[in-house]
Amino acid sequence: MRHSKRHNNLFLISEFKDNPVLFDYHKEKIYESLATLNKNYPEFKTWYYDKIIPGIQNGQREIIMTYDDKLISGISILKNTHSEKKICTLRVSSNYRKNGIGKILFEKSLDILNSDSPIITISENKIHQFRSLLNYYGFELSQVIPGCYVDSQDEYVYNGALTNTKTPLLLQHN
């Protein structure tokens, strides 16, 4: 069943930092909706709870979420530091795809990061889902990292480079 984009509400998790009950509620709902990412990113749970959640508290991370009633329809996780602007995760629930939610999340991410070309990495098995968004916004492939998170899958890096990873392949643009 497809859902209409007009029923989606956009929130930032940082809006709930001062209300521990609401913050914890949204934090857990977000993790539940992303838990399947552990398959492509084996350390996802640790990263989420040990990096993302504390990063929200100190202002270096943000999570954008769209809700349709009480269901999360989309999520974007951002890293927003002086040295790095990155879309870490962008996910639209399967029932809400092809309704413009990915574009809404992408544009809000660019706005929050104050950048038209933040870094984004995408697993090779998901690249087909992002190709039109990446082309639309003019993102450029700059690095391929074989087996970055899972041995059998390459990670594609756009608009920058990752360091401290398994032997990356840097791409030269002429």
C-alpha cells in the first residue's frame, strides 16, 4: 500500500533533547525502523547508540524524521561538524517510496548541513535506489571502498573521501 506524501510531518530529534521521555521514545522508534541496517553495517547498533545519540546531545549530529500518523516514513542521520558535513543514513520506508519523501529529507539535510555537496556513502546493493537523487543533486562519485563494512560489498563515496578504511580506490575527475 502506498501512502500520500501530504500526510507526512517532519521533525528533528534535537527538538526533543530537553524532554527525556519524548527523546527516548523517538530514539527507540528510529532505531527500530533502522535495525535491518545491521545486515549491511554490522556495527550499526553500536554506532547508533555510542556515536549518534551522544552526538545529538552535543550538537554534532542530527536525525530528521518524517512521520505519517505514528509510523516513521523516512529518516536522515547527519554528521555536522566543522570538518565534516555528511549524510550518514537516508532511509524511506518501503510503503512510502516514490512519494517525494527522499527528496524532502535530502533537501532538509542539505539545509541543516548548510552544504550543497556533503559526503554520502552508499552500499553497492542499495546504489540503484539512490542513483536518481544523486544525479539530480549533482553528487560525484569520488571513492569506492571494497568491503568497507561487509567483505562482499563495496561502499560508494560521493563528494569526498573516507579515511581509516580498507584500501579505498580514489577516483580522479578530469
